[in-house]
Amino acid sequence: MLAGRESIDVDTAIRLSRAFQISADAIMRMQMRADFAVARGGTDYDRIGVLKPSAAPEFPESGSLHGRLGLSVDTAGEPSYFFQEAVTGGRGSDDYAGLHALFRGDRLRIHHPNGMIVWTGTLLHGLDGKLHLPYVAAQEWPKWFDDRYAAELAIGDEHAAFFVRMGDR
């Protein structure tokens, strides 16, 4: 393993985490970064920024929710990204209600404050369970949530199944 001829598997990561008091997740992330570095020949793709998909992703023209992106940080400093649904108030102003967790398979269309669409796509979650926006640099998209960009949300299958489970309670 130290010579780079063997990869660290989950069982080994758990054993190493106990021995060195490092989380097994952190060890597996290091292994994954090493695997990607080998696969891409050492090229640093983090500096590329926003990549353009080969074709514009589809977004439904009806049935989507309108609102804003949101970000909260727990006491451990871990961010939680969400969508806050807009509900038009009686006086013509926008009130925000209906917080939605973001599920793998949900689709977002995100608008810059100047009105331009900056990203449209399907949300992914990595092996670590964290949210990913494909084709956007990891340091770029969290700012959109922190700045509460306007967005539209099209509920995916996992999100719809969650609503069904909640209705059964």
C-alpha cells in the first residue's frame, strides 16, 4: 500500500482508522483521490472551473417548484444545502416556506442575480453522501447556496418516494 501497488479497501480503511485515530471516510477519500490522480495521469482538473456538458440538460417547463437555494451549517461546521420554496403572499411579495432537502436525481435550474441561468442539471450524491453539482467546480457552486440564488426544483424519483413515505405516517 505504501509503495502504491495496492489500494486500500474498506476493511483496511476501518483497521487503519482504529490504529491511527483517523476516520475511515477520510482514508477512503485519500485513496479515491490517489486512484483518480493515477487514472488522469496527474492532471489537476480542480483548476478548470465550470465545464460545459455536451448537451444542455432538459428541465421540465411545468410542474417545477420556484424558490431560492439555501445553506445552513451545523455546530460541527458541516454544511447542509437545501431549496426553499417560494409562496406568493397576498400582497404580491414573495414569502418563503416549504424547505426541501435535495435528493439525488432532483433537477435544479439556478439563476444568477442578473437573471441569467448559470446551471441546469441533475443532482448527484457522492459515496460520502454529499451533494455534487456535475460540471461545476467544487469551490464554485456552494457560493450559489450561500448567496441564496433563485432556482427552480424538479422533484426526482427519490424525492417523490420520500413524500409518499411521509404521507403514509
